Amino acid sequence: MRSAVVAHPDPPAGHGKVRKPRHSNAAAGVSEKEILTGTDVQQFLGISRTTLWKLRKKQGFPYSKVGREYRYLKSEVISWLHDSKYRESQTMLDLRK
């Protein structure tokens, strides 16, 4: 005797479903070229990894954390540079400490 093949109207959870990303750069108006890694920022500004860490920690340098990684928006880095241009350079940004 042959058994009939029964099609399930809904596939079991986790099978055949496509997940949508939680956050979309396009939705936020951010291009992938504008998102920088720490290495990108170091090269862009000509600074060391230690200096970048000090800027993040002490000087309010703009960043976001994605998991264990830091990410930077190029436009925010440039804005921060313009704003910090009017600060007293060495006294305000005493990076030696």
C-alpha cells in the first residue's frame, strides 16, 4: 500500500525562512563607505591604536560598539575634528597621560 505525501502548509520554525537584519544602514541613511573600523580611523587620522583608545576614553571621540568591535562614522569623526579644532590643542587633548 502506498502512503500519501502530505504537504505541510507552514514549514517548521527555522526552516526555509529568511531573516531580515535588525538594523539596516540604508534605512539610517548611512553608506557602507562611511562606516570605519579602528584601523580605518587610525589610517585616516594618522594616529596609533593607543592614541585612538585615549581619544575614545578621555576626549569624547564618537564611536559605536558592535559586539566587541568599535565602529566609527566618518562624518561624525570629521565633525568631531572640526569641533575640537577650536579647543586648546595640547592642553585640552593631553594624550600623554
